Amino acid sequence: MKKVFPLVSERHQPARVAEQIRAEVRKYLKRERGKKLDEELFDYWAFDCRAGKSVEEAKICHEKEITKVLDEAVTEQWPVIYLEILAKGVKRGAKKG
């Protein structure tokens, strides 16, 4: 998902718009995690995430930090927020020790 979400709405308060964005992000993550994974090659789904005011200003973040960035955008009154979430299959490494 690569998407620019507007945070300003004529009909809704910014906090409500942020909640709608959070719901869409959660729905996307759940849908991606539910996809079939080639179990011979990968163990689980991981996500490469970026968030920021625009595509150029987007910084790498963890999937659990997206809500914090969204809250920051609402408090700083950004007009839009760019979110990029890309799913990838990951294989766990061997245990050390």
C-alpha cells in the first residue's frame, strides 16, 4: 500500500479521520498476513513501512509505530500523511547459543 491520506475533512474532526486511517491500515495488515505464504521459503510476513508528510519526507518506521506517526501528524496539523506499507516474506534465522 502506497497512499496519501488527507487529514483535513469538512465533515469529520481530525481525530476521527485519524481513526479511519488506523482502521484502514489494520485492515490492510490483517489481509496481508492472511495471504498464503510459501512455507518452504518463508516463515512469516514482515512489513517495510515508511511514513511522513510527503513521499520525499517519508521516514522508515516499524509497523507498530505508524499510529504514533499518525498521532504526531494530527497534533502538528499536517494537511496529509503519506503511508507506505509493503509486505515481504521472511525466514527466521537459526538460533544462536
